Amino acid sequence: MKRSEKKSQASWGGRFSEAPSDLMLRFSESVSFDKLLARFDIEGSSAHAKMLAKTGIISKPECRQILAGLKKILKRIEDGNFAWSESLEDVHMNIEQALTAEVPAAAKLHTARSRNDQVATDMRLFFKYACGEILKKIGKLMKTLVDLADANRDVFMPGYTHMQRAQPVSAAHHVLAWVEMFARDMERFKFAAEAANVSPLGSGAIAGTTLPIDRLETARLLGFVDSETGEPVLTGNSMDAVADRDLFLEFSFACAVLGIHFSRVSEDVVIWNSSEFAFVELPDAFTTGSSLMPQKKNPDAFELMRGKSARLVGNLSALFTLMKGLPLTYNRDMQEDKPPIFDSFSQVCVCLDVLAECAGKIKFSKQKCAAAVSDPLLLATDLADYFVMKGVPFRKAHHCVGKIVALSESKKIPIDKLDDADVFAVCDAADKSWRSVFDLKRAFDMREKIGMPGRRQIAAQIAAWREILGKSS
């Protein structure tokens, strides 16, 4: 068939004398990825049809036929029996054309709406769903991490700054730091879910419609309602409603930060799992071997999570770059907003599942950790605090301990084995009790303030997290 004789495009071809070329169709289609919105598109169309019937724009029998047809199409899609066509461009027109072929009244379904407000609605429904799924998975991960912390309250290890041994902590305290990170991620996704809870449907292409629609009704039907009052929540400006992509950026940002947290946790575990540290043993099910070296057991799950964080950050960068120079309102560039979002969602979900499974099977080596934490230099700051309690100004106390550390290194004697005379020569405020500082139990007993790694504090934090996560489940 000659190109000029091809059937014109179903949704907008009336104005054109020539159909799009095959190359243009391949270049411009989005159904290959936005078909993921089918469930939400059908949900939006069902609500729109009910509203059209309520306002008398279509008849009630026509509405019933449309709803029944949409239900059948959704079943075909879910069963994998729906034929998607690139020539129809996107998920919206694929569903509408299939529906119209079976239900002639469906030719009226697109009355008083544009694909601009249709896709904005679909995506807000998607974001509400996606945030809910991610929140459940983060909650599961946090519970696993709290269990891991609880099981390792008595495993003591060095904490690090600049990758140098710094001060003693417990494995539980370190793992609970991860819990804090993921708790902030939960807040970000809750914010995104709340931001998604606004209905743009009825905004049309840019300036609404002259038809007597009821935007409040479709918002109610789709669940865009205030959680406290139950009142529908609508966008306030039809131009902004179809141009706004802040939510895409906010969701992608939340995914990117979550990815950074995956990466930092993974880096901790990869280091701990190295032979040089050997603080942890990882489960065989989430490690791999080498095709050449038979002795290898590689922490691939954690390395992959560390790598996927770059992908999540890249998706955010793509969205920022996409939106930075666009005028109001809709521009076709914005078709490219969905692949980064869908990818971030899928990658975040699988990473959360993998990390929850892996974390639940991490085994700390109490012996290796104890050997590392026995380094008396980890308590050098405690010695400075001891001098402060003897009346020495902190800056001077810090300087004194620095000299004592240097003396320990020059004499090749552990700091806690130096002669009293050596220490007294550096700080005349010291007495024979200075050596008591180098006791790990004392160090943790002295750290029982809020947020510190003392045993009672750890127990309280674990109990608090169990209560919080129990309420959120």
C-alpha cells in the first residue's frame, strides 16, 4: 500500500493528508514501555466513563457497555492475550481502539479529555501504587535489619572514619545506623505518595473543556481524596496540571537517595567480607565464584546493588535534563519521562528484595571483630575525655593524648602499656587511674546517652524500632 493511501492515525489523523512513515512510527511510539500503565489507564477510563454518564454526556447503557468492555480488555492484558500495536503509538490509543472495535459507544469515551491529562492521571495512579509497594519493601528490610542488630548486640567492632579505626561500636549500633537511613527513605516515599494524590483529570490538553464535566466526581472515583476529610483533591490550574513533572523528579530523587543508601551499605559489607577484615560471612545463595579461581567467593549481590545506585542517579539526571528547558505546557519530549521512572521503580524493588534476603543471612565473626576492637588506640578519645574530667581543657587534653600516642608508636608499646611516668610527664593532671580508660566495658557503659552505642541504648533503640515497624505493618 502506498504511504499516502494508509489509514490516517486514529486519534489525530483527520487534519493530515498523509500517514506517518513507518520510521516515524517506530521512532515516536511509546507503547513499548507505557503499556505498563494499562491497569491505571483502564482505571482512569472507567472513572471518566462513569462521570460522563452521571453528567448526561453519555447514556447509562453506553457507560455499562464501556465498563464491561474495559474489564474484558484488562483481563486480556493480564492474561497476555492483548496485541499491542506500534502504529497506535501509546497505551491509551491501543486500549481505546481495541475497546471501540467491540463497543461502538467507546468512540465517545475520549470526550472532554486529552491524552495530556489522561497520562498525567495514569502516572499519578502509578506513583501512588509504586510508593506503596516500595514502602512495604522498605518496611520489610528494616525489620530484617532490626533482627540482625538484635542478634549482634554483643559483637563489638571498630567504627571507622576516613577508613581508619576510630572508636569502638557494636555491630548492632552500625546496623541500626542503616535502619536510620532507610527510615528517611520511607519519609521521602511517603511525601511522594502524598504529592501524587491530586487529580489532573479534566484539565484537557491545556485549558479544560466547555462540556459539563464533574472533576470532583472522577477524583472521588479514583481515590484522589484527602486522607483526613475524604474530600477530593484536584489540580488548580489546567496548564500546570499537564505540564507538571515535579512528582517524577521527587519520586526519582527518592529512588536515587535510596540507591545511594544501597551503595553505602553494600560498601560496608564488601569491606567487611574481604579477607583483610573477615568481619562477616555472606550466604552462598547470594555470592558467586570465579570461572578461573576456584577458591573465590565474591559478594556479587552487594556489588551489583552498589552498581545499580549509579543507574538510579542517572535516571534522576536524565529527568532533570529532560525538563530543564521546556516551555509550558506539554511537549513531546516529555514522552521520555516514563522509561527512567519505570526503570527506577523496578530496580529499587529488586534491590530491596535482595538486600532483605542477604541481610537476614549475614553472620558476624565475633572473634575477628573482637580482635580488631581490642586495639587500645580506639579509646584514645576516651583518654582525652578522662583528662577533661581532671580539669584539663579539651584542646590541651587532645594535644596531650596526641603526644602519648606518638610516644607509644616510637617505643613500639601499646598505649595502655606505657609507664605511668611517661604519661605523667605529658599530663600532670593524670593519676594512676588513667589506665582504667582502656576497658571496653567501661567505654560502652560511658556511652549511654541518647543515640550512643551503650548496651541499654541499643536495647531501647531496638525496642523502639520494633514498635514503630509493628505499627507500620
